[in-house]
Amino acid sequence: MRDSTKSKLETISTATLTTVLFKRGFRNTFIAGIHRIQSGDVPNMVGPAYTMRYIPAREDLDHLGVFEDRSHPQRKGVEECPPGHVFVIDSRRNYSAASAGNILVARLWKRGAAGVVTDGGFRDTPEIAATPFPAYHAHPAAPTNLIRHHAVDLNVPIACGEVPVFPGDILVGDGEGVVVIPANIADDVADEAFEQTVFEDFVQEKVNEGRGIFGLYPPNPEAKAEFAQWRAAAKR
């Protein structure tokens, strides 16, 4: 991913990105059923995926003593997730127990991760909400992960909210949710989505002025010429 791609993706909505991906044949890219814990004006989360996979817990294997093992995938992953990456957790859409809590989320934040995403739930959500670190989940989950989740794999292909996530795929999160962009097309998708965003800003301005959408969205030749003049004046 180019530096310019990251800068562009920080300004583009997941709605626009899903449309651009749909034009390229990708229909299943938006992680359904999750939301950002933080509210207010938070910048887009952008970064490559570093993944972890849970399977259902088993009573003889999942007890508090496992956290003393430094090779435990959950703890190891938090300490090894590269700076700038998004830690993505496959929790099988099960939020009856936490995928992680504030201490591990804070550790990711302080290590320079770009964000954390699960299709399950986090615990300590009031504390997570008070930080600027982007965290996405389905529902608060106070019980410890060991009740329902057994961590087995790091940085392998996973499903998150029924969306395939491969290590290195680019995740973008905004106030609406999270979209997954295949790594090999991220630069091209960002370029096209940036252009679409500029055009839709023009359309939004005209609609707010009372203009109808026919001939404007999608544009006829006259609207295209008007957009070119608008863009030149706005220096976009």
C-alpha cells in the first residue's frame, strides 16, 4: 500500500469503498453487525490486517493458567501485531464472552497498531470508548474469553463477520463500519474511490441547493462539464 493510498483511504467512506469494490465484482467486503465503540469525530481506521482465529473453548484447555504461557496466541498476537496494522479477530460472531479487554486493547494502541476489530465483543467497553484508539465489535461482552473462545492461529486467513480476511488485506473503518479491501487492488481502489468522493461532494452540494438527481447522479454531459468547472474552482 502506497503512502498516498493510506492518506486517501483516511478520507473515504466505507459506503463509497463498497461501491467501488462492487464495480470490480466484490460483493462481500463489509463486516456486518459491528460498530465502532468510540463516538464523535474519530479519523478513519486504515491498516493492513494482522489476524487471529478463535475456535470454541474446551474446559480442559481454557483456564486462567494458560495466560502464563507467552506463546498463547491472544497474548503473543497483541505483542507481535506490527505497528500500523489492524488486529482482526475471528470470534465466530459469538459475543457471549469477550474477544479481549481494555488492557490488551490499550497495549495494541501503545504499540502503534491502527485499530482492533472483532465480530464478537470486547469487555471494558467504557474504558475503551474513552480512548482515541479505533475498536470495532458487535456487542459488549463482560465474561472472559476463556469461557467461549480458544485462540488457535495467528496471521492466517480468517472470517470476520462472514467476510474473508487475509493477512495484509487493507481494512478501512469509519462511523458506519469496516470494509476489507484485497491487498493487491488497494491502491487502485483508493484512487478510484477518491475520485468518486470528490464527485459526490459536488453532487451533495447541488442536492443541498435543491437540485434534482436526474442528469446529475449519474451525470449527463452538462453535469460533467459543470463538475469540471466546480472542481477547478475548488482546487480538488
